[in-house]
Amino acid sequence: MLYVIDGSLESLLCAVFEWFERKPGKIILQLEKNHQPDAFTAAFHVHNDIKKADRVWAGLKKKLNTSWMRRFYCTFLSESAQAYSSLFEFTCYIFSNPAGSEDNYGNTYVLAVAQTARKVEREKHRMEAFIRFQHSVDGIFYCGVEPVFNVLPLIMNHFKNRYADQEWIIYDLKRHYGMYYNLEKVEEVSFNPDEEKNLNKKTGELQDAKENLYATLWQDYFKSTNISARKNTKLHVQHVPKRYWKYLTEKIGA
């Protein structure tokens, strides 16, 4: 049997609730966008119910410590269909076994959740290290990004604490939403396609007149501190993969 979900965290948790309530045996979890109905496979479309989702989430919090709850959330943010299936199986396994079962890395789903969460955490740290803001004419600092995973929920506290005295927007151009800090709190925002294009520009009418000067000064500083004789491109790319260079002012033109 197929359990079809819409891909939200609520739908994933509701799928777990329905499985324990219905006891259908082995099921395959599938995203609504990937589902193609056929006459030979029974499919149950999971209805989102916040009360059912909350019950499952509360149950997980009783069974798992904060580190594992974070791994669960990070794995969900990977947005992988395989990761959703692993989370479903992992949750059913945790509820069906004694406390401490999450430490059994011999279990396929425990290991899968731990490994996926590690990848998402790595992407989070890279975004925190490599994001470079541009200063707009209205005084807001902004940056358009395209992370591999949906890490904006994980990085917003870092930037809120680090740039507490500045208004900023970090916008995920791949997922079409962003985080806006208004000096008091962080809010989720979304823009129309034309506004997104402006966010992705390195120069333009939205940019503060001094931004190009700051960029030039930073590039000159970077070049002056770089020792050509010690250049190790292979090692450098290992620490700063090329797909992140588009965010780095010092890499423009590299």
C-alpha cells in the first residue's frame, strides 16, 4: 500500500499516526507530486490534521533527546523523498522499541537519519560562513542564495545574533521564500519573480552607491593578503567548493 503525503512535516507526522491506527503492514511513503495512480496499487492519501501531528511530535520529544529531535528536523529539511521515507520508518521504529533504540546505528533508518542530518548541518555551516550581504539604497542588507537543502530555518538565529543592529533579508531563490529581520524579529517573506531577479543581481538600481567601492576594497585586501607561492587550489576547493563562490565578494571574476 502507498501512503501519499504532500511533503509537509505535518503530513509526515500524520502518516505515522495513521499507520499506528490502521496497522496496514508494510507501506511505501510517496510524495503527492510523484504519485501516479494505477489500478493495481492501493493508495491512502494522508489528510493533514494538526492535532494528530502534534500528538506524534509530542511523543517523539518524550522518546528522543534534543540532539535527535534536531537530527529529525534537519533530515526533514533535506527535502529528499528518500529522507521522508527514512523518517517515517525511523519514527515507527522508535515508537515500537524501548528507550535508547535511536543509538542502534545497525538499524538502516537510524543510520540514514543521522547521515542525512550531518549533510544538512554541513550545508548550514557553509551558508553561515559564505553568505555576503549587499547594501541596498533603502538601508537593508540582502543576499540571494540557492542552498542544496532548505537551511534558512537553521541559519536565521545565527544572522539575527550576529547582525542584531541591521535590517537584512536572506532569500532562497530556489525555494522562493526568505527570512527578513526588522531589528525586532525574523519573519518569512516572499517576492514576485521580478523582485527575485533584483535580489540575485550583484549590481543595479537597488544597490547602495558605495557597495561597489566596498567590494573593490575587499577584493584588494584579499589579493594583498594572498601568498601566491603557497597557493593550493585543490585544498582551497575542498574547503570552499566552487558552487559557493558566487556568494563571495572576493571571488567575483575568479
